[in-house]
Amino acid sequence: MSNPTCPACSLDDVLGHADHWECSTCGHEWPKEAPAEVARVVKDANGTPLGDGDTVVLIKDLKLRGSSQVLKQGTKVKGIRLVEGDHEIDCKIDGSSMALKACFVKKA
């Protein structure tokens, strides 16, 4: 197996140790095993984990940006989809696509 390039300086002058790599140019050290990606857990306002396809209920009235409409507390949203970003939930409410923050919903 060939040595990797240094993630700090991008040079290939790397020394292999038993449990880590070390760049002989800049001195950067990193583990040989790639860190396992941590699965992102999205939780509702009560701390219950959410998943794709769950049904949630709004816990407060939410004003829609750029409109005079309001999503009322208690509105049930079926078949949510979890996405990356600030607004973790993609869904459809009354036929319109919406993005919601998980802190404003609870699992139904």
C-alpha cells in the first residue's frame, strides 16, 4: 500500500508509524484509520429522534417568510424528509413545499 499525501501540506513525504501517519515536511500527524462518519441524528423539540417518513405536529404558530400566512400550532405534517442544513425537515403542507426546523415540531 502506498503512503497517502499529507492533508495539511499535500506533499507525499509521509512516514508510516504503527497507528498513525506523520508528514516529515510539516510534522502533521493523523490516524491511519479513517474516522468513521457519525450519523447525524435530528431530534424534535422533546428530544425524540426523527426519521424519514415520520409524522410530526407543529408546536407553535409559524409565520411564513414573504407572506401573510401562518402555519397554525397543531398542524400535522405527514411523510417528512430529513435533509442537511439549518432547516432539517423538508415536507409538504397544503400542497406547498416547506422547510422546517426540528425545534418547532414534535413527533406525532
